[in-house]
Amino acid sequence: MKRILIAILGITIILSVLTGSTFSYMTAEAENAGNIVTSSSMQLNTDPQPFMALSRLVPGGPSQEATVSVFSTTPTKFFYKVKSVRQVGTRTKLWNALMVEMKDDVTGETWIGNLNGLDTPWFARQNGVDGGGVNNGHVVRFKVWIPQEADVDAETTATVKFRLDAEQWRPQT
């Protein structure tokens, strides 16, 4: 029995020496340095710029309309809001008298009030606006008028800057 165990042990040692390279454990390591990943920023635009040149508005007269497309040149979906900012030199009588109705043609969301207080809630929050250029934007209609009771001077001009803020759209849960 002892001889059989010694023989088996000897055969095992000889086979291990002969096949040792097939049981080896190999490792390797490589580095690939300098890879760069950069985030982007949303590019919100309107078309055309400027989009509003309304004239001959009179108190109690008909409203006038202007349209603009709100879009992002980046592929990110977004939602937006609009705020009006009075420009230097704009007289306050006309600025305070002007009324505006702003409507997103795609969603139907509407904001109505004085132009001087234009600060909308978020539009297109439910489904977002597709990014990728002017063809994917939302058309927004602005209807502007002066109420009959407004006290405005003749031939007064109001220059308005519209500031649009956007946030990336994420599905609401």
C-alpha cells in the first residue's frame, strides 16, 4: 500500500512538472490615459430675433400679434418660462399699460396679464419641447393691446427684452 501511494505521488509530481505551464495564472495591466468626457449646456434660442415690432396701438383699439419659435439647438428636451424686462429709456406709462396674452401653440398653455408683470410659470412641463433645432421648437403667440382706460402718451415706445429660461425635461413620476 505504501508503494502504491508513493507511486501515485511520484506520478502526480512528474505530471505536475511536465504540465506546469498549462496550470499557470496569468495577469496583465494596461493604461489608456487622457480620455476626456465633457458635459454640454443647453442652447436656447428664438426665431426670429427680435420677433415683436408692433405699432399704432391705441387704448381700446384692436390687439396685435407676434409669433416666435422657442427651440434648443442641442438634442435635449426642455421646458421653459418667459419674463419681460423693461429696457432703459422705456417710459413707464406705456410699459405699465400694455397687456399681453402669451400662448404656446403646441400645449395650449396661456398666460394673460400686464406686460410689466410677465413672469410665466413653466410651459411644456408635461411633455417637454424636443431639442435639435428650430423645426422642433414650439411656436409661441403674443397678443398685445392697450386697455381703453389706460393713460398713455401719444407716440411713446416701449422696448422690451424677453428673457427665456429653460430646464432639461425629465419625465414626471
